[in-house]
Amino acid sequence: MELGLGLGFLLVVVLLGSLPLRSESSCRKGCDLAIGSYYLTPGLHLNLTYVGSLFSQTYQEVYLYNRNLSSPDSVPAGSRVNVSFPCDCLGGGAFLGHVFTYQVGKGDTYSSIAATVYANLTTATALAAANSYPVNNVPLGAEINVTVNCSCGDADVSSNYGLFVTYPLRPGDSLASVAAEYGLSSQQDLLERYNPGVNFSAGTGIVFVPTEDLNGSYLPLPPRASRRSHSWNISCTLLVTSKVRPSCIDHLSDDTVPPNGSVEITPHVGSTSQLAAFTADKSVEFSYEELARATDDFNLTNKIGQGGFGAVYYAELRGEKAAIKKMDMKASREFFAEVKVLTHVHHLNLVRLLGYCVKDSLFLVYEYIDNGNLSQHLRGSGRNPLQWSARVQIALDAARGLEYIHEHTVPAYIHRDIKSANILIDSNFRGKVADFGLTKLTEVGNMPVQTRLVGTFGYMPPEYAQMGDVSPKVDVYAFGVVLYELISAKEAILRTGPVTDSKGLVGLFEDALGQPDPMEHVRKLVDPRLGDNFPLDSVHKMALLAKACTQENPQLRPSMQAVAVALMILSSNTEELVFDGLYAKHPLINLMSGR
């Protein structure tokens, strides 16, 4: 849904007006994690599945932050449920929040949606300002934007707290009761400093409360966070200039491009009016008209694929074959992530971004990789089986691409969705890592951080699936699963019987490698299409490398640099390579070279 200038500006004014003000404050960026305290109103669906549906989460994701509940299927009325979400910098830097979408049901009004459905995490006034439908005539089935405010902390108050709960006050609440609920009875003044001028006994409004993470610890304010990163700001001048109608970026003037050629990205806000508020290197400019001509108005005859975030079309642009991904406006977070990564990162083994466009839909233009993806080659019909040497080479190519984003970019990146379908293969059977829509930035040397759960089941390591912990070792684990796929051509999750029975590929290989004669058991798992045309010793070594990558403890997994070196040795046809100087740093080399 598109916000016009008036509506967009009004939304910001409304949201700012409902929050306590701290002068000279603004947000420069959001944070990966905030918590919403959701009150379960009597008479509604009192289970985590319903709550998760409001916040685009599964009940498992909601349950992760509510382990105190005896059953996720039945939650007592009057309870509060914690819901995690990313906290974005919205309104051109005016406030922090996240925009969810809700499909209007029978009898819904802005008031009932705010008070009952979203348990006062938003307001009817904010809903009316964020959406173009009349207050008294919100159509059944319409999708509306629901903005929930959040906080990332404030260094002027304390640098010891970086995770906050958005807590809607209810009748009977007080400063003492809220502080007690979060173990802050002796620090009531801290809550007052984070919420200046708020009457905790008013029974309405929201406050921000420091809270512990899943490990029971208080996350400190990140060192590089803005000195003021609360959800309020008293200056709205920038918002007027940034609320422009989006269009494709075409022939940007020199003064719109930053001196370093970098991309300025506005995080996801759920509104098209924000999507034009960024600049990018002039090498990625395309007009909508040019894309439409190249695809015959996105004719189905040019459609070559369908992914989770949109359709992909073949085109020829400016003398080069291209693949154009057309995405829904709701995928703006993934769109921004890909643009940000691929305009900064260039490597032979990473798919190349040629351009982008924003007009009614989101468009990403990539180099065209004409030989499909690894999953199609391993399991698709009508293709010749990949020879073993080609599989090793593709593994090495993908490892080098991941090593590059982990080790050689500043900041470093974590892909978070490595799988065989996201490794493209060119006409020379060389691999390229693709689909950076879920990529996360990380500072070199940082400890794992907690974030919302994204990615593909079967490729997620335990610490990520259970706790949301993200580090480069998340990609290492997923890459280990891909290695098992290269050996067996099996899916990451296998059905073993009835629909509900399944087994992970990791477990299948761990069983085989744990047998008295592991090589023989691994042989039984090799892709039958290879026949006997594979060196069993090489297959066994790749399986052992995959096992190292999929260790349950992330600290025991190798780095992608070590994995790439190991695969380089495995792919070599000679035993004369000398790597003695690397053994201490890369013990996997001993394994690959048979020492």
C-alpha cells in the first residue's frame, strides 16, 4: 500500500505525538532485536499459533521467547507473551519501529485492531494515519500496515542495556509493578529515565523496559550505536523531503552519489514511500521502461523461475544476458539486503548484481547464469549427473565465495541461507553463491548475536534454530549440509515413512560415519547416478569435512577459509602440494592430504 506525502507525514507526527520526547534525538539505524509484550485478551485464540500469525512468525519462533509457558497450545487469558521482531529506523530517521501487515477480518475497525488484536502495541490513530482507508470503512480482506514502536537503548541513560521490551500499560500497572516484573525493583529510576514524563499508573500508552536475552543476560548497547536510539524525535523536517513517490533510479546526477560510491539503504518500513530514499552507485541504474521492454512487459514466456520472494525473468540488457527478479513491495528488507551487499562485494564466485529498480514492484537485475542451480543438477530430471570432479570444484567455488564475505570484506557478512538451490552453476560448471536477501552484517571478531529466525530448515544449526544465535559458523554448518548433498544428491530433510516422519541428512551421514566400516557405509549413500565413477577415498574425505562443518558446537566448526583450503587440496590431482606451513592453522589439511 502506498503512502502519499500527507499520510506519511501524518503517521510520523501521530507516532511522535504518542511518545515521550527527548530533545535532539534521532535514529541512524535500528537494531536486530526488540521484544513486544503481547497481552492475551480473554475470548481470543489463546495460543501461540494465533499470536505468531499477527507477527509473521511460527509458534516455534514465539515459543522461543516464552519457555516459561507449560503449553504453547493453550495460554491463560490475561497472560503476556513476548514477541521478537527487528527494530527499524523509520520515517527518514525520525523514530524506531517495525511495520507488520494485517488482513482485516469481519467486524474489524482500527480501534478493535489496535486495542484487541494487537493488544495496544499500536493505536487506532496510528493505524488511520498509516493507511489510506477511511476510519469508518476499512474494507474486509484489506491488508493494512501496523506500526509497533520499539527501542534500541540510549547511551545517555546507560550503555549497559541494548535489548528492550515495548510494554503497553494496562489498568493496575504502576512503576513499581512494571519494574518488579522485569527484575528492576531496585532500579525504578532507570525506567523513569528511559521513559521521561510517563505516568506508569495511567493504564494506557507504552513504555520501554530493559530486558534479558534468551541466555538470561542483559545485552549491552552496541559500541557503534547512535548516542540516541529511542523511538522518538522532535524534528520532522527531513520527513517532508523524503516522502517522494518512488520510481526507478535512472541517470542519477553526480551529487546524488556518495563520494565512496556506497549505497545508503533505508530499512524495511512496509511502505513504498520509503523505498526511494536511498542512493546507489551509478553502475546499477535501470529504468522501469528498459526492464519492461527487455521482458516484453514481463511476459510469462520470459519467466524462468519462481522463488520465495518473487518471479525471475530472462532479459538481454545493454548487450548482456540478465536475470530480473521481480519482488513484491513486502520484500523490501530482502531487496535492500541484496543491493547493499552486492554493490559493495565483488568476487568471481558471487553472483553479480547489474542493477535495480523501484516502481510499484522491486526489481533486482543479475548476471544471467545459464546452467541452473546445484539442487536442479543433483535432483532435477533431464540433466546428466554431475561428475565427481565437477562436484568438488563447485564445492570449492562456493566455499571461496563464502570465505570472501566472511574474511575479506569490511564489514563482514553472514549469508544465512546457504543451500544447494542458492548455488548457481555456469556453463563451465563453476559455482556462484546467490540470493543475499537474508544476509546479515557482522563486525569482525564479534560474539554471536541473536536475531529473528530466517533461512531454510534442514540447513540451520542447533544454536540458530533454537536460540537465534548468528555467527559465520551458521553458514559453515549449512555448507556442510551442501557437501552431504553433493555426495548423495539427497534432500536436506528426508521422509522416512509417513508424512510426519523425517530424518535430517546430517543425522543420516553421522550414522554412517559412526559405523565400524564408515567408508563402506558412506559408499551406500553416494548418488546412484554416479555408478562406480567416483574415488571412494575422496568421497569419504568430503564426508568427514562435512561432519566437521556440522558439529553441534559452533566453536568446533572450521572457518570457511579452512574449508576452502581443504577443498583445494581435495580437488588437486597431485599429492606433491606442500602445505606444511598451514597445518597448525588449518588442521583439516592433514585430513584432505591423507596425513
